[in-house]
Amino acid sequence: MDLIDFEPATTTLRRLVTSVTDDQLAAPTPCADYSVGDLVDHIGGLAIAFAGAARKQPVPGSEQGGSGDASRLEPGRRDQIDRDLAGLAEAWRDPAAYDGETEAGGIAMPAPIAASVALNEVVVHGWDLATGLGLPFSARDEDVAACMAFAEPFSSPGSEEMRGDAFGPVVLVPEDAPPLERLLGMMGRKV
């Protein structure tokens, strides 16, 4: 597997996270169960979990990608999550990160799959956060393509059981829709 350059996607997400003001924490997001604050907490957790996965150092007690609970946010969270997202990008620069098996949030998986899951989390939740904040969002074509390759196997008819609770039902979008919109539809997001 080719190494994934997480830097552009994490840089976008870092800017979004650090821009969140306290009065925006209760705002809704496209994730039905997450407010902006809940999503920020989830992003902080997933940054730690997937950096640990890249380093083959599971994070004790971490949930899959973070709890998604705004009440856990602490003062200084913007700077901490900013550093953790930078650490995520740095961890996946090491070619050894893609070797063998690893674990994220207590779930064992091949390391290349963990990288794909991590990129998908960063890109899709970047869009979720931008939308919750009323800001525009863009992602690199190659990142969206990699996320679509990850999402397609469990987004086709008959694959509903594979989706589990992590994703909403697939939202149908036109075949000629931009790739980001098609990805978001695969992930259960209405654009």
C-alpha cells in the first residue's frame, strides 16, 4: 500500500477544530447524535487512537475514535486536539505504520485498513464539523478517492449488515455528483 499523506486533511481539520468557539459547542451537525462539541470530542479521541494504531501502541481505555461527549472537553482542548491531529499525520508518515496488524479503539485490523479508516474519519468528520459551523469544506481529490475506495464495499445494496451502527443508511446521490458528495452519500450524509 502507498503511504497516505494525512497532512492536507488533518491541516483542514485542525483549522476547523481550533476555530470552534464555546458558543458553537451546542450547534447541531450532520451526525444526528453529535453536537459540534460532541464531534470535537470524538475528533480528539480518534486522533489519539489512530496515531496509536500507526505506532502499534494501542491507547489504553480509548474508545473507537473517542466518546463523542462534549462534557469531556477541557480547557485547552483546541491546542491539544490540534497537536493530536498533527501527531496523527506524523505517525502515518512512517512506512512501518502500514506493516502487519494494529488496533484502534480495541478493534484489531490490518494496518493499511486502519490508515484508510483514519483518513475516512478525518475527511468525513471534517465535512461534518465544517457543516455544523456553517463553513465551506473541501478535500483533495486523492483523499476523497481513497475514502470512496474504503467506503464502497459496505455501501452497495446488500451490504447493510456490514455497515453496523457506525454509519447511517446510504443516501442516494446522482452518479454524476462530485466525488465528495458521492462519498458523503455512502457515509449516510445528506448534502
